[in-house]
Amino acid sequence: MSSLAAQKTAGFSALLEARNLTRILPAVVPVTLVEDISFEVGEAEFVAITGPSGSGKSSLLYLLGLLDRPTRGDVLIRGTKTDELSSAELSQVRLEQIGFVFQFHFLLPEFSVLDNVMIPMQKLGKLPQRDQLDHAKTLLADLGLEEFLHRLPAQLSGGQRQRVAVARALANTPDLILADEPTGSLDSSATEQVFESLQKIVETQNTTVVAVTHDLDIASRMERRIHLVDGRIDYDRHR
Ligand SMILES: Nc1ncnc2c1ncn2[C@@H]1O[C@H](COP(=O)(O)OP(=O)(O)O)[C@@H](O)[C@H]1O
Ligand SMILES: [Mg+2]
């Protein structure tokens, strides 16, 4: 049994836990990005991270997504501590268990919509080629993009591109989607579509979504809000 499986059977663990996370950038005058952040997030939660510009939202999301390492504290995924994992092991956890959506879509411009969604599956290599294609088509159809499978990202609107990015984040069926201002560069109707697609993922697939947003209308429609000020949690409350 893998250590992850052993811990799973040992008892309840939150899907994601931030445990006393502090990140300080070393410099002549060190910069504290986040300080002593602790919370747990369970399955099928829809969580907003809010706060003023510069309050540490992106820094926190990078730590939660194992893209950056804390100075102190740890991130636990289903009870498994990640501070002792190697870079290769962290990459594998990210690939298998976490989907990312950023403000800018970061789709590969020279690949079709379908290929962009299949690339993470190819990287993981768990599904046979045939199933990868079917799975990508299903994800894209669920997001209302079935007409655009063979288009290039540049041939789509901003909202459509961002929905492709959501489909790509779902490619390996992660338990957790982390999104940093996923609607930050979209107009209001595209914002609504992307928001609804994230909400649907939480409701129908039990996936947890943690999304940084400065859109307070969007945040108020999410079940839980963690508000940061100066790198610390100001409040963490349910709607
Ligand atoms: N590489 C860096 N060098 C220096 N300061 C940084 C760096 N990255 C972030 N910061 C600072 O850390 C703080 C938190 O940044 P960030 O997490 O991006 O905030 P937010 O996403 O809430 O706007 C800000 O004051 C920012 O200027
Ligand atoms: Mg940010």
C-alpha cells in the first residue's frame, strides 16, 4: 500500500490543509508574502480567496498548488505532508490531483482546443489514447465547446478560451481546482459562463474549487470566503 493509501484508510483527512504557512522572500530586507495561514478545505467545497491587491492571494495559491515552497509550515493533500517530497514527486501530485486555471489561459497557441485538453492526459499516461480523446470531447462538450474542438486558441473568444483552460484543468480528474483570478480578464457575460462552469464542477463532480477573485459579486455567490489582509487571514467564513 502506498503511503497515501495508508493515510487515507487511517482516518479522516481534509482534502487540502494549509498548516501555519509562511512564505518569506529572502532579501536584504526580507519580504513576507503570507504569514501563519491555516485552514482546511474539504471535498466539493467552493471557496473564494479575496483581499486587496498585494494581500498575498496569488502567493497563497502558489503554495497550495505546490508551485512554491513555504518558508515555514506545510501543505497537506489528503493528510499527506508535502514538505518532504522531492520536486519530481511534487510534479506528480500536481499532475494527478490538482488542476490550475490562471487569469490568462496559457493554452498552447499552436495546438488545437482538443490537443490542449489532451496534453495533460498524455503526460500522465494513465488513459489509453482512445479514451483520452473521448474524455477530452466529453469535457469540452460539458463546457459548451463541442463546436470548437479543432480550432486554435486564437480563434476563440476570451471566455471560450478560459473554458478550454477549465476543461484542461479537469483533464486528469483532479479532486482540486485552484484558480487565480479566472475571470479577471473577462467581460461580465464571459465571467458568468466561467463562474457557472466552475460551480457546475463542484456540484456535479464533487471537485473542490478554490478561486482567488477580486469580483465581490462572484465571491458572495461562493459558499465560503477566506479574506486576506497583509498576508494573513482576516476572516474565513461561510455564506
Ligand atoms: N517576487 C517578488 N518580489 C518582491 N515582492 C513580491 C514578489 N512577489 C510578490 N511580492 C509582493 O508580495 C505581496 C503579495 O503579492 P501577491 O501574492 O501577488 O498578492 P495578490 O495576489 O493578493 O495581489 C505584494 O506586496 C507583492 O508586491
Ligand atoms: Mg494576485
